Amino acid sequence: MLKFKMNFKTFLIYFYLLSIPLYALDITEHNSSVELLPFSQFYIDKSNKLSVEEIKKREFSNIKKEIFSFGFHPNQALWVKFKLRNQTDKPLRKIIEYANPLTEDVIFFDKTEQIVEGSWHISNSRESINPAFTIKLNPYEERTFYIKAHSTISTVIIQLRLWNSKDFNHYTTKHLMFIVLFFAIMGTLLIYNLFIYLFTNDKAYLYYLFYLIAIILNELTYSGVAQYYFLSPELSKIVTEYIMLLIAFMIVTIVLFTREFLNTKHFPLFDSLLKSTLYGVPILSLLSCNNFLFTSNIIIVFLPIGALILFIAFYLLYHGVKEAQFYVFGWSLVVVALLITNLQTLGIMDINHIVKYINDFAFTAEAFLFSIALAHRIKINNNKIIEMQQSEQQRLQTLVTQKTHDLQISLNKELLLHKELNHRVKNNFQMILSLIKLQTLKSDNESLKKLLSTIENRIYSISYLYSLLQIQNREIDTKTYFQSIISHIQYGFEKEVKIVYNINYNLPIDELVYCGLILNELVTNSFKYAFDSRGGELIVSLEIFDNSINFTIQDNGSKPISSSKSSNTLGLLIIQTLVEEHLGGEFKFTYNRGVKNIIRWKI
């Protein structure tokens, strides 16, 4: 009960102090991180032309909060005054921090001295991102200070703190570390998504990269880092005048990312609305640059775009778009943060003391969630690709099975037809040979019998090769084939002839046919004319020499053959035709204790 009374009493005293005219704030060497606005008064100079001496004669109003949002008034200035009194017997050195780096003109009045600061007046001697003014109070001295704040482009939001040098340095270091951490996280996410884009070539990653760049540029500007570390006062002024273009860039990139990531082309109405913002936002932003047609208050028009994007995300999530689940949560954080920031910027509400870094937190959390969402998108796409591959593989397997079955049926039919054809060809050969043999037996004419026997041998050489092809397919032993032909010829003559084979090469099928016919003619000729009843020796050679094939049939017959007589026979004509036209070679023969026939052609 006693505690309640004490708290209530303290509240009444505090309320009373805020209701009475401004009194001096007593300070000692221990006072630090003291909010000055609750002990300050303000006055609005609607003409922005009053001097400090004129302002001293005006009636000020009390400020009853730690942060004062003046809003956007380019033709007006906000004056703040406060009194400080040194209660000690020692000189005090304090720092007054103006905790807003965006205010363009901040003028600090101390007795007859005035110090000009602000985002357009950053001096080389400034040691912090926020404007700061050093004061010195003599023992028991009381002094009144005035601060004039004015912005042409940005809004005026004032927060004043009183610091010791040591505490202020510690605070600025912590604040800078937080800023560095934020940009380190955003830079890491930027590099991470850049590499993924280079590997995937997905447009969603490209638009997200631009969105991250837009966030980084906006935060560099709104945190005062760009003005303090990178830009001259002249460039700072230009950036401030065209700050709406940075905002437009961020909105356009998030809209492009949303359309690509959520695939809104399947929802024509939503896609058309998002497309319209891609044209409307840049136009409004251009017309707002340097307060050309609109002021910065136009930013309130952009808030429904965030709500529209959030509604689309919820709608697509409801209709089963899996990518929307991360998007909804991440973008909700950003929309809430932007809403609070803009309401505070416009002077409608002040909650900066509750959530000081709400934008940084929201953008960081959203960037993480969007990166996770993009990674999840890769997983979903990979699963779709795997499913498509499996489906395609199954389809191809079915198609292969069907085609294999059809080919097998077709092959079986062809094999059946081939067997039937072979059977008929073989029967025809046998029938022709049988007819020739029958005609030979019935004939009494010796010349006719010899002629029929020669024809029979020719047909037999082809018939036997055909039979071998049916058995051995494409591989036929040349020596075996030659032996069969000579054995068949030898069977028709009652002569003891020794056959010597020197075969070192297997001929291909097309050449083997021609060589079989040539062998038949030459061996038949040798048996007829070269050997008498005592017999002899016949040498058949097939060799490769100097990239040519040498085919030689040589006998040691005791009876010479008249070349003039033989050269006109049909057999030699057949040989010459086969050698020259089909083998592309040359044929010649010599006689030296027997006939040596030489056929040579290129491999």
C-alpha cells in the first residue's frame, strides 16, 4: 500500500512538472543518456524566417514525450529550447545528441554561438552519424539552449539526449556495430543469392538480388551511413531530393520478384494489378522528386501496394501455391514495419522508443525468409523435375517395350520370310543342278557333256557359297570354300592331282563370290588341259603383299596350253570380266613348266 502511494505521488509530481513553464534541468557529472525533450519546449516558425532573437520573445509549448514528430512541412521550422543547470562546483562537459541523421538543417544556438549541422552540412570534424553538439557549463551555471530543425524534403523527427563523453562514445560504437552487422548480413545474403542465380539462371533470384540492393541503398540513406561515410554535402542534397526514386526502385523490385516467385500470371487479375504498379510507382516518384508536383507525403499512397501484395500472397497460399507460405510471413513483417515507419514519419504516431530498429529487424528477417523460400523453391523445382524425369522414363520404358515387341514381331516375320526364301533359293539351285546332271547322263555328245559339266561346276560354286552363308552368316573360311570347289571339280576327273593350299587371308563375301567363280574356271581349265593320266600338282595361293591381294593358281602340267586358243574361250572371258570390272584388278598368266595364273587387286 505504501509503495502504491509513493508511485502515485511520483506520477503527480512528474505530471505537475510537465504542466508548468520550463525550468532548468539540474545535471551533474553522473547524468548521461538523459532524454531532454520531456524537459523542453517547442515553437513552430511557420515562415521559417525568424531569428533566434525573435524566437526568444515567442511563447513556447511544453513537449511531453521523448520523441517529437513534426511531420513534413518544407516551409516551416521547428524550434526547441531547454535549460540546463550545473549543480556541481566543477565545470561540466556534456554532449547533446540530435538522434536523427536525416534532418537537413539542424542549427544549435549556445549564447552567441551557433553551430550548423544536419545531413546537408556534415563537417569533417563530426565524429558520429547523428549530429552532436558539445557544451560546457561552469560551476552552478544555468543556460538556455535553442535548436532549430528544418527539412525541405524529409520529415522532421526530433529526439535529444544528454551524454557524458565516455557513454556517448560507447553508445555510438554499439550503434555502428549494429549497422555493420545489418549490412554484413544483407551483403552475405546478396552474395549467396548471386551465386545461386549464376548457377540456376532463375529470374526470381535476379529480381531478388535487385530487391536486396534496393534495401541496402535505402538503409544506407535512412541510417545516415551514406551521407556520413560516402557522400559530400552536395551529393547528400541531391540524394535527398531524389530519395523517392530509391523508394520506387525498392517497390518495383519487390513487385517483379512477387510476380516471378508466386507465378501470378496464372491469376490474371492480380497480375494486372501488379503490372500497373510497375508503371504508376515510378511516375509518382518522379513527380515527387524535389517536391516537383507532390511532396514526400505521397509515400502514404504506396502503403496499399504492400497490403495488396500481402493479400495476393494469402490468396495464393489458400489456393495451394506452396511458395507463398514463406512469402506471407516475411512480407507481413515488412508491411507492418513500413506502416509503423511511415505513420511515424508523417507524425501520426511515435513508437520509436519501443521498437527502435524495427525496419532493420523486419528487412533482415524478411531477407532470411525469402532466401529460405527461394531455396525451398529450388527443392520444389527439383522434385518436379525428378517427377517429370520419372514419368518420362516410365513413358519411354513403356514405349521401348512396345516398340521392342513390335520389332520382335516384325523380326520374326522377316526371319520366317528369310527362311522361306532361302529354302526356295536352295531348292532352285538343287533343281537346276539336278536338271543339268540329268541332261548330262542322257547326252551322248562328249562336247555337250563337258559344257554341261562346266556349267554345273559354276552353279555349284555359287550354290555352295550360299549354303555356307546360311550356316556361318557373314564369316566364311576362304580355304574351306576353295577346298569344296576344287573337290567337286576333281570328282569329275579321273586324275591324281595333289592340291596345295597357301591361304593366309579370308576374303570378304562379295570378293569371295567372284574368286570362287574364277577358281572354278581356272582349276577346271587345268584339269582339262594341263594334266594327263599321270596327274600332277596344283598350288592355290592367296596372300597380301604391298597393300594388294595376290591370288595365284599354278599347275605343273606336262601339256602346254595354247594361249591364243584359250584366250577366246568363254571361261577366260568370264575371268577377265570378274577381275577387271568387279574386283578392279588385273589378270595375267605365264607358262614355265606349267601355267601360273596371277590375279592382283587393291585391298
